[in-house]
Amino acid sequence: MLRNAEKRIFSYLKNAYRGWFVDIGPVVGEADKIWTISLNSDSPKTPLVLLHGFGAGVGLWILNLDSFAENRPVYAIDILGFGRSSRPKFACDAMKAEGQLVASIEEWRREMKLNEMILLGHSMGGFLAASYAISHPDRVKHLILADPWGFPDKPADYGSKYNIPVWVRVLAFAMQPLNPLWAVRAAGPFGQWVVSKARPDIIRKYTTVVKEEELIPQYIHQCNAQTPAGESAFHSMMSGFGWAKHPMIHRMKDLDKDVPITMMYGSRSWVDRASGDSIKLSRIHSYVNIQVINGAGHHIYADRPEVFNRYVNDVCALSDGQKASGESIDNSTCEVTTTTTEEIATIATDAAAEKDAPVIETK
């Protein structure tokens, strides 16, 4: 059912694509395989590799793939433990689970014989992309972090800071032992209905391209109705869903200074973009560019795909030594934006307005 839903989604692509399983061997399980799709793979330019967010899969890049593949090879993978990729049992320790996921990406790259790549990760995928770049800087020509999860420290007073009701905090504490998307599986055959009712905003993002309204919730449901392997790894790495046990903000100092970084945030996202400002200020001898996409929430690739696609393509052109076609992304002219208390409150309010319920957050 997941395969059929994905094929129907990709029927809306304008360009031809290829999909296959890449055998990466015994990285976590005995014989792990990563589901991979590619477009324009014959292009000699540096490939763009896409890492999706939590609870998602390659199908949710449908609004971006055609644009990205106009001038270069594009590869999108279902991260190990998610989508159609193998679902091995990950370590329960946060750093070990993260290391296993990073190792699976590196083994995939070796099997694909990609010397270097432009690596783009959204949310959890951004967290893993940053971790990968720290471990394998010589393989990353440019690091693109799209509304990345897991960068800031968890605030000690996060309950009052974000106006979280006491009953919600109590419920969240009681549900800590459970995987984040347990409710989707508990709903059984009604899981697709749960997705549709809980996150109608996600469905609306795709209506301009995907004409079958039931297709996106069906795809998300099928991505998360199986054994929650990757979800368990995420559960091990997270601290209260919105934060990581080992925040990336403290580890970016270990990233090679020659790895350029572009960070993109949605102006209405719940993700705290102050981490990006801190990284820019600390890497004074490196390229760090910060873009904020107005009107976009956490899913910036789907909220404002035309703007997101242009920014990504401009980064890729810059990586190739070409002039960007759209707005300037010159690091020397990119202003540093600081997040004030009032802005954080606004972001939290906007996130609530979008009804981004964490039970099926496809970060």
C-alpha cells in the first residue's frame, strides 16, 4: 500500500525518475536496504541529496523534485527505519542511535559512489545532515539545513515559556515511554482518518499538485503504520519531542570551517531560529547564510515551495561557482536576525494556529 501510494504521488512528476533499493549491508540489521529515488542522474554536476524529516518519506518532496532536477542530479532517500527502507532495531542510547543513522547515510553514499554532494536535510533530516557533515566533511560540498530540529537547548522553563497548560505537560510526561506516533498505529485501519483530521494543513499544502485529496494522508499513514524502527531511534534521541538530548548547537564547533552552511527557517515555524544566528556569529571565518521564508511554517518546502526551490537552486548554483539567479545569497550581505522574546511568542502562537499537533508531526 505504501508503494502504491508513493507511485501515485510520483505520477504527478513532470520528469522521469528511477526508484530502487540500495543494499548497504549490516549497518544496523543483518542486511539493510535504503529506498532511493533519483532524477537527472546523468548530469555531471554535484548531486543534491535530500533527507526527509520525522515521520515522512521521499513522497513528500513532490513539490520540489522537478525544480531541483532541472540542472543537476537529485537523490532522495527514505532514511533507514522510515518509509520503504529497512526497519532494523536501533540502539536505545541517543548518541549510538544517531551514529547508526549517520553510518547508514555514509554507507549509502559509498554504494552510490558519490564523491561529494550538496546535502539538504529538513527537521530531523537536518539534524542528521549536520551530524553527517561533522563526521564526513570532505563529502559535503554545501550543507543546507531546512528548519532543522534538535539544535537549541531545551529551556528549563519551557512549559511556562510556551504557555503549555499543566494538563498537557502531565499527559506528555505520562506518554514519554511511548513512541511519538503510537496513536496512528493504535488507530489501526482508521489511521488514515486520524492523519486527515489531525493534520488537514499538511493535505492542503499539496493540493496544487496532488489532485487526489486522500493520497497524502494515505502515504503518511502507510509510512508510519509499520514497525516504528526509525521512530524508536528518534524517540531515543529526543527530549520532550521538540528538543534533542544532545543539541547540535554545541557540536557545530566541530564542523570543518570549510563546509559552507545555508540555514532556512519558516517565519511562522515553531523551530527556534536563534540557533542559526548563534552558529553564524560563532563561525566568523566560514560561510553561513540564513534565510527566513515569510509566511512559511515548519514545512517550508511545502508551505512556500516556489521560494524554497529558488533558494535551494541558488545555493546549488553558488556551489557550482555560478551566479545565483534569484535573490542574493551572498553571505557578506546577509543580515543576522536575532529572535526576541516577542518573536518567540509570535512563533509559538502561529504554530498553535497551524494546529501542528505533535502526535503526527512529520518534521
